[in-house]
Amino acid sequence: MLLVVFVALLIALSAANGGNDVSKGVATLAGAGATAYRTAVIWGTVTTLAGCLVSLVIAGNMTALFSSGIVAAKPTDGFAIAVLAATGLWVALATWLSLPVSTTHALVGALVGAGIQLAPGAVKWGALPAKVVYPLIASIFVAYLLSMALALVAGFFTRARRSSPAPVPVGSGGLSAEAATARAPHEAPADASDGTASGRVVTAAHWISSGATSFARGLNDTPKLVAVGSFALVPAGMSTNGILFIVAFSMAAGALAVGMRVARRLGEDVVKMSHTEGLRANVTTAVLVGFGAQAGLPMSTTQVSAGAIAGSAGLQLDRIKFKTLRDFLIGWTITPAFAAGVAWLLGLILI
């Protein structure tokens, strides 16, 4: 009976993760008008699934961190239930609220909350800053600055092209390139190459970068969920590969079922992007999250993606919807505290 409970909780948590996180890689596609949200979510689901299936090959450091790097004591059944239930509850609630949150944050909070009940001395408080807190916080600013730097470099080359003599008319109205790219606040600049061969290359690159971001997310998130699921399922006789398949396909199911709820928030409510801006944001996210997965640094795809999308506006800060970022920040702050509190309460009953 307990085995059924563990599997059900792991499926629920993985599905909630898929529903909340699939948007982090593909929201820019729909937000920039490359495709519909449903198509973008399907693309993100397929590429995330690919990342999931190869994650244990190159992401062993992440699995080790979430298996014993935060709580050193041998997990009990009650501990495993508390961690799975607390994390899944918060991620599912946030998805229902269309709020992109970090499963990583929730897992860390739940591990600490349940760990206090299991064995307070086993919680590795000293390891949390360097292995968890610093990478999570730094990743936001690194993503923002890297994406902004790419935007500034792109802007430099754009201005260099515009400085050439004889402005070229565009469109049937004979507007200059400068007039064609004029925008109101919160609007994306026009992609001057749209409809041309170079424009098709940009669009194709945008799709590829989006898939790479989703693939990196699969690499980064799957080992964490497998590690937590292993607390109870490995002693019950299930193999790590079996747990991986449960996580991977549950994530895919959750993404297809409710992935669009959060995708619209990231695709439209941070910065209205062009194709090239979405491409730069995805490249930034894929590089950072992929590096984090390989190095065993539990970066939050949510935070990296949001930082990269905001940074894609460059110095045009009037385009950033700071109210949305404020809402995200509140959610990110609540996440570990909520998961820790629920896990602590469940641990009080179950451990």
C-alpha cells in the first residue's frame, strides 16, 4: 500500500513540475509570435522528455546532492511522503495560480522542513549556501546580465547598419528602417529580417534554442525528482531507471495538460519579445541551466528564464513589466518557506 502512495505522490509532483516548468523553454516562441502556445508546449514537452531520458548519464552530481547532500540521515517512509507531498502541493498550487515557481526551491525547503523532524543534526546547514542558495540567487543576475549584454551587442550592430547612407524603404508605405522599428513602451521592436531568408534562419534558430532550453531543463530537474523518489522506492525494490521513466513521462503528461497556464505569463507579461530577443533569452537559459546540471549546481530554470527574458530588453527598461516581476519575486520568496512549513507539519505527524 505504501508503495502505491509513494508512486502516486511522485507522479503528482512530476506532473506538477511539468505543468509549471515546460513554459520556461518555449514561452518565448509563442510570445514572439513564432507559433501558438499549444504547439510551443508540445515542442517543449518533447525536448524536455529527451533531456529527462539522458539526465542520469551526465547529471549524477545533482542526484547525489538531493539524495544526501542536504539531509544526511537515512530517509524514512514518513520523511519521503512529507517531502513529496509538500513539494507537489506548492508547485500544483502555483501552477493553478499561473505563477512560475521553482521546483528546486520547493524541494530544498521540503527537505529541510522534513529533515528537522527526522534528525535536526543531519541537516547540512553549512552546505546550503554554497551548494544551493548562492547558485540559485546568482543565476538570476547572471542570466539577466548575459541576456542584456547580448541585447547591447545586437543593438550595436543594428545601429551600425542604420548608419549606412540612403535609408532603405520597407513595406508598402515606404517607411524608413528607423520608422519601421519605432515602438511604444512594452512593445517588441520589429524584426527587420522577418519574411526574408535571414528571418527564416532566425526563426529556425529560435526553435532550436527553445528546444535546447527545454532539454537543459530536463537535465536539471529530473535528477532532483529521481533522488527524492528514490528515498522510498529504491528500498522497495524499484530501480533508478524505473523511477526515471515515471518522472519523465509524468512530467510530459503534466506539461501537455496544464502547461499553457504559466506559458502565457512568461511569454507576454515580462517583456513583449521579438524573434531575435526570444532567441537570445533561450540561448542564455540553455547555456546556464545546462552548465548547472553538469556541474551539480541546482539552478532554477524559472529564475534563469525570467532573468534572461527581462534582460532581452537591454537598456529599454520601460519595456519590462516590473509588476509581473514583483509577483514572481513574491512567489519565489514564499516557495521554500511554504514547502518547509508543510513538510515540517507532515513530518510531525508521519516521522
